Amino acid sequence: MSSTNNSTNVYGGDEINAVVLDPGSYNTRLGYAGDDFPKVVVSSYYGIHENGNNKKNNKKLFGESIGVPRSNFDIKPIMKDSEIIDWDAATEQYSYYFNSILKIDFKEQPILITEPVWTDNKYRQKFVETFYETFSFPALYLAKAPTCVSFQQGRPNCLVVDLGHDSVSVTPVIDGICLLKNSMKTNYGGRFLDDQIKDLIKSKENLKVEGTYKIKSKTPVIYPNEAKYELRDLPENITESFDEFQKNKIWHEFKESVLEVPDRKLTTLNPKQAQSLKEFYSQDTYKRLFEFPTGQSLELGRERFELAESIFDPQITKFNDESLSKKYPPNSGELSIKSKYDDYRPLKRIRKAESNQSTPQPGNEETSESKSEVRGLSKLITHTLSSIDIDLRASVAHNIIVTGGVSLIPQLTERLYNELSNSNPGLKIRLHAVGNSSERVNQAWIGGSVLASLGTFHQMWVSKEEYEEAGPERILNQRFR
Amino acid sequence: MSANDVLDVLNISRDDQKGPAKKRQKTSTPVPRQTGMARELYNLLGPNTPPVNLTNTSNVSSKDKIKFKVSPWTRMPFNPNKGKKTGHEIILNHWVKGSQELLEQEDKDKPYFFEKFDVKLDIPQLVDEETFDAYMEEIRDHQKKVLLDRKQREKEKKVQEARERERRDKEKQKALEQAKSAEKSQEKSEEKKSEEKGSQEKSTGDKSTDKSNSDDKEGEEAGDKEGDEKEAEGEEAEAEGEAEAKAKEAEADKEDEDDEEYLSEPWTYEETKYLFELCNSFELKWPIIYDRYNYGTDRSPEDLREQFYTLCIKILDSQENKNTALIDSLRAYSKYRELDRKQYLENLLKRTPAEIAEEESLVIEARRFEMAAKKMLIERSHLLTLLDSPQSTQQVQQYLSSQGITNLYNHLMILDKNQKKRQLQQQQKSPNGNQEPIPPPIPVAASSSFKKDKSFQTHLQQYLAGVLKQNQNTTPASRQEANAIQQLLMKRLTQKEEEAYGLYFHGSEKLTPGVTLRSNQRLPGLQQKSSVLKSVNQVLQELDIPTAGGTNWKPVMPTRKTMTMYDELLKSVVALLELKKGKDKLESEITLIKSQRGLE
């Protein structure tokens, strides 16, 4: 007998207090299924005291406490591209939050974890095994993040466009299942913008940038003037990684508050037009001020559009810093999904796949250079659309879900809509972007929360026994699909 | 003094005998609060119980509810995979309504509530390897046959196309030759013109090839490639036919190879097994099956489907109780048709915005034509209604006087107004919604089939037909109402039937407006002096003819027949009385004269 026996026609929920974990490259989200927001949103970085020999002091710190300046205190990332790179820190972080914040009863509460589509089986296997070993959850489920987003929106057939911190991904979802072969991913996301901002600020002479933690007092001035501020007394040996982490926060804030997507393409071959565009966006009405922690305010006009334009046209960016431009090699967004049969996959298949995909509207010119092509956001989506089965294309194009923090940059969805409609005249494009900003940032978690509180979903949980019995291969591909 | 005391005094007993005892009880129990009525008003009722029960029922039930115990909810462990054979035990906890003991008792034999939603598709089991090989052999043979058929058809098509092309080329060459000859024979000034002509013809030729190209795209597959080729050929109108033919052959050879490729990469048993497994776990969602298909062979989604379907046909066919409808639906799948269909869709999506706009404008134009045609029909019917002359029901002599002419004029004006109203109504109707304008029915009188002979109709029917025709022009609601009567009247009724239906034609008789009872009818026979009426009454009483009694001069049952008869009777009685009066007068006169003359 279920608690919802009488009204199952409308309500298919069955709360079992599951835990939902959505690790992202910038923030990690944790909470109970059935909630509308995660209980904990925590930075995917951790702090550690580098005390050499003394192992006891090597305690890892998470969350808010990593923002406190300490001597010999390093800040390190846990995630990259939504994949865990530091397993020890990850498990420690999760267990810290499971035990002391969420106070989970491991015996009773299963856990649902989101994962990106580009993870390979090796990683997934390690992930699942680590979880079974470290924590004693009765059951576990790995859900693909785009699937969760589609559940959050209640659209079984959709195209999930996730503009994250490390990566921008486009994934078609059919009947709630991600199409891996048609998924695309580039790294022209939030970090790419942060790095451009850093590069831009560096190029400004006389612009002092210090982490907020250093500043004791400041007097506001406008940029070309000298900064006037006093420094705080700080513990010795502040590490470089800590300072970097603090500065990244400034770039992040800058990105959130200043950037705006221009309503048309900024690069044109026509020099006259380019000039007029330049002038148009240099108008005073488009200028915004940003105050740095040192009290200096920088006024930007055209630049803030150019920075945001790089989401659509990554090639527009020219880093002054060599190391930065190396960090972002041209990326066409193709994913290589690995499988057990990868080793003897004939070469022909790749060629064929390429030629199959090369049916986008613009024609044949583009396909010849598709290998080295750099795909901005709209090109990425158009390419994905043209690669999926023709029968699905219309319904998918009508349900494009835009999610992720970077999508909150003003005017982004409008511009995206215009570009997509222009490049896909035969399709009816419709974008769905949640209005609530915190909902859009946590969309995958919320979807996971929906999923894990459904009565029908509870038959999908995989216990440790089943995992061991059926083997990772079968579980990973047949169950966690 | 209460109402009860009064009753007591009057010795009237109420229903219940124990009145006073009950009264005391009542005072002790709090009177339920009345709702829906002012308290003062309620008090005025006294002990008289109101006919309607005014006690608030919801009040009572809520009190009762409070007495109920709080229903218990228990946190119960459950296993969502309980009912499944393969499911592993996972113990989860959720809250369930009911006490623990009860639930534990129930729990033993009940499956998880949501388990019924876990539905599996019924997919045929893959056969063993030997039968599989046999099946595959058959399937391959069949495919080869299909492929050959296809090739044959394609070849035929190509030959036809080539013939057409040659013909077109010849025409073009002719045109060119003509132009050349014109060049020679005519002067230089004209030369230019002819050249222009030639080029014009050429361009029209190009256009025609373009047209055929587009036809190809719509009609047949491989339109793109050949279309391009043809275009190129069209431009090089002078190109030799031989080289072309060679190119064609080469092309055909190439396609043969392509076809061979279709059949290559045979399915192994292992791969098919893999496919069936995927089909099972992804419930025949083909896009997903194709997405997860990673066997290392190069297969298109259509390949996968074809293999699965053809094998399923074989497997199902070999079963004892086979579902022929299912097999037939599986047979309907054709890989080539599917590919063609996708190609068309692809082309449809590939249209440029300009093409889409053009198509839309064409559709709009077509619609406009349709609208115009309909409008014309409407106008025509209007014209016909104008020509429709009002049917005269009376004789011409009636219109000869000046009053008759004004009557006629008024009548015509009303008809005209009605027509205009009808037109307006239709115009109003057409813009709301996308209802297509319907040409109004051609008036009955204007149509040739309308027979004007009315000899069969009675006088009444002729008159009514005229009235009804007017009614047609009024609102549709009244028209519908009138329909039943109208239908009745349109029938040719005999006199007897008319009587049976109570139909009567008043003719020139003056009627008072509104409804009157026949019993109040003023009979014409009663328009006499009161002295005369008195004597009439006397006569009637003498004759024992029943009147309504007293001064009322009506028969008891005033039907039309009795009324007319009664009227006649009255008239004849009056006439009789008058005759008697005259006779008396004459008789007295005779006696007077006789006495004067002294005859007696």
C-alpha cells in the first residue's frame, strides 16, 4: 500500500528521503530529494594547509572557510569539466557534508548523482566504486545531467544547452535519455570569459587589482586615477593559489555584473559596417562602471559586448597572454564517446559519421573545414540539430532548454534565438529558459530532486549487491543510461 | 400566552402527546444555532416547526469529526523490486497511512504500488544460431531480389530521362541553327535581334530543365545530384550526346557499386544478438538504440531497423499462433522508402528563408484566388435574388386601384429590405472565423425547376405559401421553428385534412389583433336590437336549445362548426321573427281594411 494510493492519477511521488548530489565544475550542490532547492551549494574547491611533515595539520577545509586568509593555505580544485580530478578531496568533501551538515542516515537514504554525458566508462566505474566503498548508501543512481534538466522542465524530448563554468554542452534528450553520439561540448564557458576578463584587466596599466581579503579601507576613484587604499595586516606566507582564487572571484563578479551580449554579430567583413558597429556599442548609454576592491572603478563600453560576443564567436578573442591562448585550443565540440568496441572500430566509421553530420544548412563549404572549425554557441546548437535524426529534429528544436550560470548574461537568449532562427529557417525554434536565476543555476539538481522522489523511479536504484553481481559493464550501460 | 396555550384552550392536540415534557428537555439542551434566517424572524415562528429543516448539517458533522481518532501514519520499509523476479532487494523507507500492525500484515503479499508501471515490451526472442543463419540466407536472397527490381526501375527511369534530355537538346540545336541561318540571311542590324532571340530561347530551355529538376526533387529520389548534372548539361547545350552517354554509364556503374555496399557487411549472429539486447533494454526507441549502438560496424539507423524487422517477421512467422496483422505491419517497413522519406524531409528543412517566403506567398495567392471565386459565386447568387420577382398571390385587379399600388409598393419594399438584411448577415458571418463564405441558395422562384402551377393548392395554401416565402427572409431561428408547420403546409392538403388539423382561412374577414377565445367571439347574428334578442331568446328557450345560460348567447361547446351553425340559427330565428312580425302586421292590416270596407 502506498501513501499515494488514492490520488496516483495526479501525483506519482513517493518520498523516500533520497539524497541528490550534483557536482559541478564551479559549485557542487547537495540536498534532499523532493526539495525545490539544494540544501548546500558549495564551491568545488578546497583549502589545505601545506605544513610539510605534519600530516595531522593537513586538514582539508570546504565551503565558506576556504575564503579566510591563512598562512601556507592552498586552494585546489576538486572538479574539472564536471569530472572529479581530486578523488580524496571529493570524498572528504562529500562525507563532511553528508555527516555534519545533512546528517544523513546512510542505511536508509539512497543517493542520486548527476554526471555529465562526456564521462567515459572508466571514470564512471571508479566513481560508482568509490561511492559504494566510502559511503554505505543502500542504493545509488547515476543520472545524466541533461536528463535531469529535461525532467525539471517536464520535457521528455528536448535539447539541453548547458552553459557551465568549464564547459558548454549541447545534448539532445529523447524520451528522457541522452543521445551521446550527437552531444557536443566546448570549453568556451564561464572560465573562458573569466580568463578573458583577467587578460583585459592585465592589459590596463595602472589598474590595481587586489583580492578583497587584503583591503582594509579604500576611497572610490575612477580608473585612470591612482588607486587609494590601505592594506590589512595579514598572516605571513599567503599562497599564490589562495590569491589566485580570490582574484578569480573578482573576475567572476565582473562577468556577472558587467557583461552583456550584443544583439547582432560584431565581426563583419565589411570594414565600414564594422566601424559603425564599433561606434554604436561605444555609445555612452552602453557604458557601465565596475568597482574593484581597491576602490578603482573601470568604465567599459564596447569591451563588455566584445567579451560576451566570444560565447558566440570564440575566435574573436585574442589573448595577450600566451599561456591563456594555449589553454583554449580551437574546439569544434565533437565528443569521442568511448566504448568497449572502440579499439577495433574501423577508420571508415569516423569518416562516415563526419559526412553524415555534414548536412547543415549553410552548405558544403563549411563541412570541408569542419575539423578545424571553432564552434560558438549557436553554431554548436545548429550542428547538433542537423546531426540528429530528421524525425526528431522538429520536436527537439521546439524544446531547446537553456540552462547554466553563463546563460544568465543579459540578452543571451534573445541573441541565441535570433541566430538559431536565421540559421535554421525550416525549423521552428523555441527556447525555454527558467526565469528564476537560482533555479537556472541549479536546474540539474532540481531535476534530480524531481526524479528521486518519483514513485516509479524507485525501481531503478542499484544496490551494491546488484552492482557486484551484474558487473560494472552492464550496470553502467544498461541501468545508468 | 403562547401559541401552545391557545391550542390547549381550543382543545387541539399536536402530533406528539408529550408536549410539555419535551419542552423542558428542549430548554435544557442548547438550541442549535440557526443559520439562513434572522433570529427575530425565527422566534416569531414559535413552536411551529418550520417546513424546511434549517439546522446546519455541516456544523454537526464537524463536531462528529472531532471525535474521530487521528489516523496513524507509519514509516515503513519497503522493497521496490519485490514483485520482480530479477530485482535485487533494496530496502527504502517511506511514510504510509495506517497503523504499523495493520500495514505489516498487509505488506506481506502486496507488491510495491508503482511496480505496475514498470512495463516491458514484448519483443520476440532471438532464435538460435542455426536457424538464424537459415533466416539470414532467405533474407539476403529476398533483399537481392528487391535490389534488382529497384535497379531495373532506376535504369528505366534513367533511359527515359536520357531520351527526354536528347529531345530537348535537339530542340535547342534547332533553335540555334535557325538563329544562325537568320544571321546569314538578314542584315547586320537584324542580326542582333535574332541573336537575342536565340539566347532567349536558350534561356527558356534552361528554365524548362529547371522545372523538370524541381519535379524530380518532389517526385523521385536522387533529385539533387542528377538535377545539378542536368543543369550543367542544360547550360552546355551544344555538348555532344556521346560523351554524355558515357558519363551516364559510368555513373550507373558507380551506383551499382553503391548498391553492392548496401548489401555488404553481413550481420553476424553476435551482432544481431547485440542489437536485440539493445532493443530490449531501450524498448525499441530507435534513435536511442542507434545512439548506443557501438559494435564497430558501420550501420545506419535504417539498417538496424531493417535487420530487426525482417528477423522478427521470420521469427513471428514460424510461431504457431501468429499475429498476421503484426507481421504485415512489419513487412510494410522499407529501408529505401524510409531513406527517401528522410531525404525529402531533409530537403524540406534545407529550404532557404527566401524559398519559404515564396512558398508562403504562393499559398496565400492560391487562397486569394479561391476567395475570389467564391465571392463571384456569391455575387452571382445575389444577382439572381434581385431578378427574383415577388410571387403575386392575388389577382391583378387588386393592384389596379391606387391603394392597391401602394400596397404592392410596401410589399416590395419589405421584400427588398429582407434581402439586404440577409446579405448583411452573411457578410457578418464570413469575417469571424475562417468559415468559408457559402454562396446563398438560389431562390426557389428563380430556379427553373420551380413549378408555378398552383392549381393543386387550395386557396388557403396559396395564401400561406406566400406568407411563408416572406418568412424565409426573416431570422434563421424563426425559420427553423416554422419549419415543421411549413413542411406541413407545403404538402397538398385535402379539405378533410385541413379540417382535421384545424386550419381555417379567414379570407376577407376582419380579425382583431391578438388572441381571442371563440366563446367571446362576437357573432354577426347577435348584432340586433335588444328587444329582438329578447324574443330570439324566448324562441330558443321554447325550442329547448341550450345556451350558456342567462344572457350569454353562446353554445356550450363553441367549436367553429357549432359557432357557425349557431350563428346561422340566430340569423334564421331573427329572420323568422321578422317574418312573423311582417305577417302579423299584414294580417292586422288586412283585418283593418276588411272592417273599413264593411266586408264583415
